[in-house]
Amino acid sequence: MRFLFIVQGEGRGHMTQAISMRDILVRNGHEVLEVLVGKSRVREIPRFFFDKIEVPVHTYESPNFAVSHNNKGIHVYQSILRNLFRLNVYFKSLAFINRKIKDLKPDVVINFYEMLGGFTWMFYRPKVKYICIGHQFLLLHPGFVFPSGRHFQIWMLNFLTRLTSFGADKQLALSFVSMPDLRKKKIFVVPPLLRNEVRELIPHNGNYILGYMLNAGYSEEIIRWHKTCPQQEAHFFWDKKDVPEDLEVEPNLWFHRINDVKFLQYMKDCKGYASTAGFESICEAMYLRKPVLMVPTAGHIEQRCNSVDGVRAGAGITSDAFDLDKLIDFIPTFNNADQTFVHWEQQAEDRFLTLLTQ
């Protein structure tokens, strides 16, 4: 079968999922024709994606979040207003996506949580099988446990998720744990999409902490913590553009620009992982049995939901700040012998092939 991918370019998770899916499909005799990636002026699509996906990649302008003044959190209402002023740009993107579908004539279009995919089906109604993949679709499952309060934010997130999957034949909900399918609602619960590079790693518990921050504003918080614990080695990855690849902020504290290979090597040997609660890197840590401190980006309800779900699945603990003392205290209590997640993830390839090709 012939597939076309549409991928959200905000954060690294959707892109690594697309790489994993491409590997599964090609390994089983299918073809990925091209990949369409939504870009913005705020974030740079990492080089590793172009290198690893191994098919032609085309970009277009896509909605993105407005970052707060301290470059930590996101502003939901400012995001809505700013994107409304760019509607003419996004309509051109919809026409571009629709034109690609017409020209390439794929058997299946897979959307990795790109909102403009749903709007393409809303306005153009392409006559092709349409399947959406993302952890966000699990939030539509009645078995999902939400964080307390924040009812409007949760409603808004689920509303956007429904828009993203408008017209979809199936919604594949990536999950930390197995849950029942909801066939009448076209929701199918699937394991995470981990890359082969993760499965090939042999983990070792070193003496340093690894971290990832979605927004560079958290760097000040991390530096403040490190001044209270200067003997603790720590390596954090970020996507800041105007800095060296490897920046030694002070002795034992390094900030690295996003590099796929380097990140996984640091993950393999770290003693604990601190993250702004993105789904994909939590899954990588769980597979390698690394205890996780999840720090949801301020105002990012999806990451707040990820952190609650991650705690429930046994990934680790959550906090509103990068207080790495909490992670250090938690590490000795973490059960790194539990293989439940590994066994669930090993079902991924068969499960996806069945759902995508039938």
C-alpha cells in the first residue's frame, strides 16, 4: 500500500512517531510516498528528522502556540488570536495539502496530530482513507483519568482533537498502557511508536541526570537548582537556535541543542530523566526503565494530562517546577525491573499493521 504522512512540527514527538511508522511500513513491503510537515516561525524542524525519515519532506505554514514572556509556558488565548490573523496563510496550506493528495494518490493518509489535516477533510473532502495517530485521542476515551479542575482547558483540547481528526476513518490512540477499543467511536488504543534505535539500546545507570525542556525559559530554573547542588552532573536538551551545540553553563551543567543520536545516548546511561512531559520521551524513558520527573509546560493542558497519565502508568512523579531534588529522592524507590510497558510496546508493529491495512 502507498502512504502519505502529515506531521505536526511542534515538538519532537510527532516527528519521531512518523520515523517509527515509516520504518514499520517499509519493513513490511509498503511505501511512504512523501511527508508533509507543518512548520512555524517559532520552532525549527530538527535536522535528524530530514536525515531519518528517508523520503521527500515538504513543509507548509501551520498554527503554533504563543509562548509566554518568560519563554516557559504558552498563552492559549493569544495563540488563538495570533493564528486567527494568519488564516489566509493557513488556507494556502490547506490547498497545498489537498493538491499533494490529488497528485500523489496515496491509498492511506496518516495524520500525526496536525490540525490542518482535519481542516483539509472539512473543506476539501479527499476521497482517500484517513487515519489519525496521537496520544491526544486517548483523552476521548472514557477510561482516561484527567487532572483535577481545568475543565474548560480539557474541553478545548478535546475540541481541537476532534477537529484534527475530522473525517477520519480511524483514530489510533497512543497509550502508556493497554485499554479497550471503542470501535463505534472509531478509537483504537495502540502501543507507543518507539524507534528501533531505542529498542537496540542496553541501558546502564550512570551518575548524571538527563533533561529536556520544550521552552528555553526553563533554563533559568534549572541553573538556580544546580547552584544548590553543584556536584550533581546534569545534561539538558533544548531547541534554542542562537547557542553552541554543547554549552557548559557551569561545571557539571550542560545544555545541548536537540540531537537525536546524542539524546538517546544520554538517555541510555542516565540515572533519571526530567522532562516537560512530552509523551514520546516519557515512553523512551519507560522502555529503558528510567525514573521520570514530569514538569508540564505552564498553560499546556496536554502535558498536564500526560503527567497524570504517566504517574498512573508508573513512569515516575510530577512537579510544577524543575526541582530535581524530588527526582533524586525518588530514584531509589523506583522499580526498574517492571517489564509491563516493554511487553505492551512489543505488540506495536502487529497492531499498527492490522489497523492501517484493513
